[in-house]
Amino acid sequence: MSRAPFIKSFGYAFAGIASAFRDGRNFKVQLCFAALAIVLGITFAIDLAEWAAIAICIGLVLGLECMNTALEALVDLVTQDYDERAKKAKDCAAGAVLLCSVASVFVAAFIFLPRIFQLLS
């Protein structure tokens, strides 16, 4: 069994991430929020379980954004005409990113808001 295809698959994956970064405004915004969460985590010295929750949220949001970008590209490849099914596919993919993003905001709030309030008091 050759390792070359397996190793090449990492290159394809990184190319996909680079494409999402290059072409996707939302991906860049989400990366900024991920960086903010990391800076806050370092600043407040969060514990291992909290780091795990933050890492899972970051991975899920960025991963879903990549999937959303891929699905939008695929739908655009299949049809340039307006089609209600194409709209539904794109809207549902965007909705998945939104749901995960909102859940991630709640996780961040649970972790960071008590520390921020304590710092301000």
C-alpha cells in the first residue's frame, strides 16, 4: 500500500482550506473570532476541558464553513439557473454554519463572561 496518495490527500485538504480562506469572507471572520478565543483562553488561563470545548467549536465552525463553501461551489457548477432545490441546499448549508456558530458563542460566553465580569469588578 503506497503512502503517496495518502500524503497527497493532505495537500488537497490544505489547498481546500487555503481556497476557503482566499475566497471566503466568512471564513476570515470566523478565523478572527477563533484567534480572539485563543487569545482570551491564554489571557484567562482556561483549563484543559475549556480548551477542548474551544478547540471543538473552532474546528466545527471552520470545518462547516469549508463544507458550505464546497457545497455552494458544487451547486453553482451544476446549475447557473435559479432552482428552488439549489437554494434550499445552499440555505441549509449556511444554516448549519450559523447554528454551530451560535452554539460556539454560547460556549465562549460560558467560559469567558464570568472571567471578564470578575476582572471588571
